[in-house]
Amino acid sequence: MSPRVLLVNDDGPPGPQSPYIYGLYRHLTTNLRWDVKVVVPSSQKSWIGNAFHIKEITKGKYYYPKEPNGIGESSSASRPLNEGEVAEWVLLDGTPATCTNIALHNLYPGTIDLVISGPNLGRNSSTAFAMSSGTIGAAMSSALSQIRSIAISYGTVLHPTPNELFEPADILSGRVIHYLWNNWGKDVGGMRNGEIDMYNVNIPMIMELLNPEGIDVHWTHMWRNSYGQLFKAVSTPRATSTTRDVPNKGPNVAGQYLAQQSEHGGDISKDGPATLVFKFSPDIQPLITPSVDSLPVGSDGWAIAKGHASITPLRACFAHVDHDPAVIGTESLRILKL
């Protein structure tokens, strides 16, 4: 039986910063003939994790993607499709996790079997990226509502990524999604009937996708790594009001990183020279191009470095560390007295 699908992302509607969602949507609906609803942020929301809007009023509008690339127009009210439009989507002025929760509980309550988050522009392999990823955050939001979810990311390797790789990546994603749906794994700690909470899938956008045999797909664990400085100080307030000089460093080298304007919105130079002014400028190139020898074999980072796709089963939690109760006493619930 085919699942009823919700497609979300953190890159927003089709465009230069969101080149993949329309292709996967068309593949799922046209080739697999699945029923797919789409609810995505109205603008790019990368590196936002599992954040929710709690004070803001989340407003939405309808979006009508058109052939050939999904770029269409929006409307404040639902309307019939015009010529060339293929569907009615929903855009919300919220985070990816917010979009997922509103879709599951407000827009389509009780009608979604599977949430697919992505395909993200850039990899989401390793803990450093996964813990920050809005793509994984949207899938996590679904898992926390006890709905199966799969996060899909297309790792940028070639610059620019050739357009001819888009369709093979969508076909491989479709195969992986179809397999996982029909062979969902078990986890005694799972929140939903002893099932695995969610999966994280990474597909490198490499020329080998064009080969008849495609690329290998591995079951992986997550590469545990870390990042350091993500922000840098800027010398003038003016630097906080532009995004043009944000360097393209990170899992998405197509410019996902957005510098935010001053929270106060005023001319902060009126009170004198600004000393506490920072912008997002991650120096994480070692996480993008690590030496293969440094990567744990069988990890998602290792798979991408070897040119393989990865599937990583995940729990929707900050997992506790198993330990030996004997180190603190003979009883597992004994109070530790320092």
C-alpha cells in the first residue's frame, strides 16, 4: 500500500537556493504515483535545527509550482490551478519543524503516513551538521509526532552541480524511500510501535550517478565530529545588513548561510562604535573535505568521501550514554553522594 506523504524542507520553494524539491516531488507523484502534500518554509531556513516558532504568528500562503522547474506564483487564498501549474502547495512563514507540525496537526490531521524532508542542498552527514540541520529538524518534528520520517540530502561535490545529476539522484532517492517504507526497521527504544524513529539519507552529487549501475548505498552510523568558531566579528554595523560577503563554506556551498540584520533594527552606530557585531561565517572546511583515513569506516562521512550514498537510522532524542552502575554503587538507582 502506498503511503500518503508530506514533503517538507528547509530550503524553501523552488529556486536557486532550493533546486531539488520540485524534481523529487514530480518523481514521487508521477513515477511512484504517491499522494504527496507539500508544506515548506516561505524562505530559506538552513542551520535552524528543530526550532519552533512560539511567539511569532505563523502566516501562510498557497504556492502553485509550474513546469519545468517548479517556479510559480503564490496566492493568499486557495484557487483552481492555472495552465501549466501542477499542484497547490503551502508556504509558511515558519521554521522547518514548525511547517511539519502544522501540516501534521492542522492542515492534514490524521492523513499523513510518511514525512520526507528534503532534498537538502548540501550534505547532512556527521553530528556537527545533523545537530544543526533544518532538514533533519523537520524530520525530527515528524518523529516526535510518531509519524515515520526520512531526511534526504544531496551532498554538493561538484561546483556547480551539473543539472543532469538531478534526475538520477531523484530516482535513487525514490528507490531508497520505497525500500525503507516497505522494510521499516525495528528499535526496542522506538517511540512508535518499536520502530526506528527516522532515517537520515545522504546522496553525493557525483558523475557516477550517471553510470548504469549507479552508486553503492551503505547502512551507516553517524560520524561524531565537532565544529569550532562559526561567527566572526565585523568592524562596521553596515556589514550586518548584507549577505553578499558571507563565505560559501559548509555542507551547502551554494550560499545557504545568511547574515542576519541587527535584532534591534536601528542604526546601532548612533551610540558610538559598535564592538559587539558578529555574522555567521563558518570555517568548517575540514568537515567537508576530511582525509578519508581520518573517517571511521562505516560512518556517513566515510560513505560520502568514498562516493557512496548512506542510510543512517536515528532515534529522535538526545540519547543517554550507557554506563556501568557499578562505578557509582551497587544499585542502579543509588544516589551519588559527592
